[in-house]
Amino acid sequence: RPEMVGRALGAVNGVKSLTEGVGPLVFGTLLTMSEKDKFPGWPYFLAAIMVAFAYQACRALPDDCENYTSDFYIQTTPTRNGQHKVVVTSMLEEESCSL
């Protein structure tokens, strides 16, 4: 549904704009505070932990091949190694991936 795609893109762009403005201010302040600390690189460690959490959250998202069947024609064919090849065909492009 196009209106849902527009909402999702708007939300993503809103969060992106917010983080591009607030992120440098917050981490710049943290880096300045950590200069005289025993462990001066702790803001980078904090950023690495945040990236690890984001990676784990992204693993729960659906795969690219899990599209709406009403919008796409999906055809699966078995391959020699026992996996299935999935071909997703739409009006604009053809995409294939392995399951």
C-alpha cells in the first residue's frame, strides 16, 4: 500500500534528521568529557554497544524475499544442493534469492 510506504519513509527520514543533529552534539560532548578519563575511548565503546543492539534488532526484520504475494509473482524451483531458488517477478524488475 503506497500510503504505508510513505509513512514509513517519512518516519525513517525524521529519525535520520534527528540523529544527524543530536548525535554529533551528544558524542562530541562525551568525547570532550572522556579526554581526561582513565579510559579515554569509552564513547567509542558505547557507540559499539549501540551498534551491536541495532544489529540484533535488524536481524528480526523480514528478509528481502518476503514480499507481499499480492504485489509480486513468486516462483520457487528446487536446486541441486537441496535448497530452493526463489524468483520474485514484478511489473518493474526481476529479483532472485536463495532460501
